[in-house]
Amino acid sequence: MSSSTLTRARTRFPSAALVAVGLAAGFGVAQGTGIRALGGVLFAGAGVAAGVLWLRRRGWATAVALAALYVAAFVLAHVLAIGVGLPAWLAVSLVTLAAAGVTFGVADRPAETVDAP
């Protein structure tokens, strides 16, 4: 096996990036185009792609928990912006950072390696 193959095998696309794209870019597209459904499609597509990665990497329980977090972040952004009165981009930024951070810690962080004595 060549070294380039080994590098590719160890490199994993971070699902936290999909969470960030789904939340932040989904909001940006909805706001920028004025077509909320277009942002929703981006949000849903990124969520499905992240869900597939979570399922493959960590199993059903983690995938369901992270999917719930993803949807809860979406809802919380609306609550913070509409209910609390935060600027919309601030609300989206806060929930995106939190959801992507948790996702990285749970699903994307490399496994600890133990050195043999």
C-alpha cells in the first residue's frame, strides 16, 4: 500500500463541517436569496450527509443524538433571534459554534492512540 493510500485512509471528512454548513450557510442562503425553502434544502442536505457519517462512524445511538442536537440548534437559533431579540446572525453563529463543537468532540475527534511500551 503506498503512502498516499495510507494518508487517504486516515483522513476523514469532518461531519462538524457539514453541521456548520447546514446551519450557517443554510441561513445565509435563505436570507440572501429571500427563499427560505432554498436554505431549508441546504440545511436538510447537510444534515442527511452528516447523519450518514455519524451512522457509519459511531452507530445509531450517536447518530440520533447528534441529529437531535442539529435540529435543536436550528430551533434554538430561531428562539434566540425571535424570542430573545438577538441579531439573527449572532444567534446562528452561537448555535453553529456550539453544535459543530459538540459534533467534533463526539463524532470527529481522532481516537486516542496508545503507545506500546
